[in-house]
Amino acid sequence: MLRQGVPRTVLDIFKPGDEVSRSGIYQVIHANQHAKPHEVTCVYSDRFPPCRDCRQDVRFVLMRGAQHVASHEHFK
Ligand SMILES: [Zn+2]
């Protein structure tokens, strides 16, 4: 289940093919609950991939954004 108490809008939910607009930790929600929700790290400008099983029906929900180190002003 989604974590409780975290404000979220439809803008924070992404599907395969969408460009990652913010690096960070995303919760992955699979169709038909063929797999339990889990977290992944996605990096800015990549595209969210399709699931090997539920393909385009997987959804990515931004849990905690964090700037990728290589793009941070102190490290680039
Ligand atoms: Zn899946």
C-alpha cells in the first residue's frame, strides 16, 4: 500500500515512457498486484521503463526527491 500521510497529486505519478523530471526514490506499483510495491531510484532525464510482467501498467510514485550528485553544483 502507499505510504500514509504523504501529500501527493496526480502529477507525482508516472508511467513507462515518461521522462524522469526529478531524481529520487520512487515507489513502484504493479498492475494486478503481481508484485508487491517496492522502491527504486530514478535519475533525472531517464525514462521510466516498462515492467517485464505488467508492461505499461506499472506506475511510479515519487516518494522522496533528491538531486543526483553529478548534477549538483558542488560536484559538477
Ligand atoms: Zn509489473
